[in-house]
Amino acid sequence: MVFRRVSVVVVASLSAALGFSQQPNHAMLDGTKVSAQPSNDAPKQPLSPEMRGDIFMARKMYREAIEAFGEGPGKDPVLKNKTGIAYHQLLQLDNARKYYDQAVRLKSDYPEAINNLGTVYYAKKSYRRAISYYRRALRLSPESASIYSNLGTALFARKQYAEATEAFQTALKLDPDVFEHHSTYGVLLQERSVEERAKFHYYVAKMYAKDGRNELAIQYLRKALEEGFKERKKLNEDPEFAALRELPEFKQLLTLEPRVL
């Protein structure tokens, strides 16, 4: 079973692009209610191609986003990367790779685009090459939890579990909620596609337990068992779960019927 979920991080607010005001509709002045009127002095600025593309991306209108980004400067690496993401969301991986490549050619030290190239190769099951791109991106952005998480996922796919765990633990130190991010539009893709879904969730549970985040550890253990994790005896053997074993929630997990796959 393949677990498919691509998350996108580094979220950009659209409030300014849409002209949203943070002022209330009415203000109180000397006890009198006064309507807040927008100023007519400042000319309205037209939306740039990038802003329009971002709005389309937020609405999941990827083809329209591609068209909007294409109206911007032809040598803008950010627009090339965003166009690649739009194609990626359409699962047109070859087109996505082409635009990520263009972004990197225009800006060789562009960690988001390099990371995104890694996600293309990961999706194509070229895990060794994905790992190479993730490590290259980390040399440019060593504080990126999402890229460390991607590296861990690719190492996990190659069954390099010790190295994967190390990468995941680094990701958690940098961002304690790295595994909880939901899909939102940005410029850096976070990969969540794993074939051994149950085992992946078990490893995440171990890391949360080691970090003392028992609620999340229980949550991921439940996911692992519901997805058919077969090595159930490890729940009573792995030292990471020592502090959980007396909890009612943990004991309840042990009563779950194994899923037949």
C-alpha cells in the first residue's frame, strides 16, 4: 500500500495581495460610531503575475496558476520553482522537473528548488538520487526541518532505518511539529509518500515517545497498528515506549485486532 500525501510548507499570506484591511468596519470616536472609509488617495496596485498565480495555487487552480506565472519575468527563479510546483500538483513530474531545473540554473544556491527536484526523483522511486538532492539542499539550508524530513523519508524507502531515524530526529529538533504540517501552498515540498506506511508510523511513534510527547506517540502507534504493523511484540520491547506501558491508552492499543492485509 502506498501512502500518498505531499505537503507544501513556507506559507505566504494572501491578505496583502487581495487588499484585505486589518482595520475594523467601524471605530468609536468620543462615543460616536464612525464608519471607517477606505482612502481614495492611494492608487490601487494591479496584481502581479506572481500574486495572481499564488491566488490560483491557494485555490488549487493549478493550470491557471501556470498561465499566470508564465506572464512574469522569464528569468525569475522563484516563478520557475512555483511553476514546477503547479505541475507537480498536477502529477506532471517531467514538466515539474524541467521548471525546477530552470530555477536552479538561474539560481544555483536555491535550496527550495533543489529540494523539490529531490521530491520528483522520490516520486519516480529514484531514492538514491532524491537523497543526493536533499543533502545538497541541506548544505544550503541546514536549519530546514522539512528537508531533513524528506531526507529521512528517502532513507526510509531504501530501508536505511538508522540513518532515516537520525534525519527524522534532527527534523523534530528543528521543528517539533514537522510531521503535523497540513497541505498548504508555499515554495518547498514536503514528501509523505511511503510504501511501508505502517512501519513509517511506528518509527514516528518511537520518536515522539522518546521526546516525551505521549499523546502523539499513542496516535501514531494506533495508525501503525490499524495499517497492519506486524511486529506487535516490539510495543512491549522497545525502550522508547517504557513510559507509556502503564497508560490505559497504551494498554488499549494492545487489544486492537491485527489488520488482515
